[in-house]
Amino acid sequence: MRSEILINKKGIVQSSAGDAPPEGGVCVIRTNQEYSITFDDKPSPSALISLIRTLRSASGAMILTGKHLNENHPTPQNAFITIARMALHTIENEPDAKFKSQLDLFSMTHSGNHQLPEALMPLARLNLLGKDVPSALMQVVNANIDNLVSIGQTMSMRLCFLSLPQSFLWPEVTIQKGDTLDECFPKDTEYWLSVIYETAFALKLPLYHHGIIKMSGIMPDDTHLPFHRLIYPLAPISDRPHNYRVLSVACVTDPDNAPII
């Protein structure tokens, strides 16, 4: 069985009868349980985020082909990480980018390799994988995690904030519970965070995101602060996607492990 789709540079998914990606986009050809994914030389963040979302339930082998890219992954896990890193690289190499970061899979067994700040440890210590969403959320509530961010999805699959810390640092925006990412952030920030959350939904595994961030309006304009973010998806196959959550805790290490989104 063979099917083909194109994702254009605006992230719109279209049916296709060709095998070449559009400008700034991606071509996906599925043959039985194998996915051949071909990238334009400069895929847009919108196209890459849409690709991760579109392939969220994929379980077969993935072949990634593009500029300086020729990889064959027997399972989607490494493929999703590769695509996410491509998107982050694109966003973070724009002029005047606010961010520079690295994304890794996280395991508490190997947490010593990451040197997590103590502010992230209450979430890191929980064992939520495989649990239904209500049970996992009850465990999180009982852990009383002050700096917790909870992300859900609207019926149209837009990412939205379901809970926020009482106080946090974030440059030049006001964020409230219920806001969607596309409503309250400029495009670069929306894309940057969406890459992380969509990858967590797709992988259904915890992620560790770390690097530096520019806090314009809070710190001097040329100041980049080290940050750490732990992302924990609640997306069991047995549950409906509308109930899925991504939980995260994040902080900048100066000043004094202050919470961020």
C-alpha cells in the first residue's frame, strides 16, 4: 500500500502524486509500514512542526533524505529527534535569534549525565510512563510542583496552556491559562516551543532541553542566560488525543533558578 503527501512551507498538508518536496517543505511517501521523507534544502519550521504532528502515530521505519542528510531509522524515535533538531537549528540560526539549545531524550537512570538543577527534580523523580492521564495527573498534583507548566491541545490541535506557575520570567509577553501558543508569542518563540511540545507528544518519552536564552526586557539586551527544561508527555495510546498533556518544568540558572515557561 502506497500513499504520498506534501507539507508546504506554511505547514499545510496536501495530497500528492509526486516525490519531490515543495520549496521550504517536505514530501512523505508511505509504503506499507515504511516512511520515506524527503526535505527541501531549507525546510521551514512550520513544515517540520507539521511533519512531527502528522507522523505522531507512525510506528514503522523512517528514511530521511535531504541536504547533508541520509539516515535510515528502524523506529521513529531517532527520526523524530533528528527532525526536531533540524527545526531548532533553523529557528536558532535566524538573525537576532533569542535561543541556542540542545534537545536530548531523558532517562532518570542516566540523569547524572545531565546535571539537572534541583528545580527540575520533583518532576524528574516521578514515574509517569504508561499511566493513564488522570492517574498521572493525580500523582503530579500530589508532588506539589510549583514551577509546573501543562500543555494541552484544542479541538483543532492548537497547543494551549492549561496551567502555569504563579510567577515566572519570560521576555516581552503576557501569558495566561487557556492561551494558545500562536496567540501569545511571536513566531520564533511559538515555533521554538512548539517543536519541543510536538516532539514530546510524538515520542511519548521525556525530553531534556537546555541551552541559553535572551531575556529581552528583563535582562540587558546582550545577556544570554543558561536554561534547563524537562518535558514529560502524558500521551498513552489507550487515551484520546484531546486528553493528552505535556508537562514541563524549566528555569534559568541565574537568577537563582527562576522559573520560565
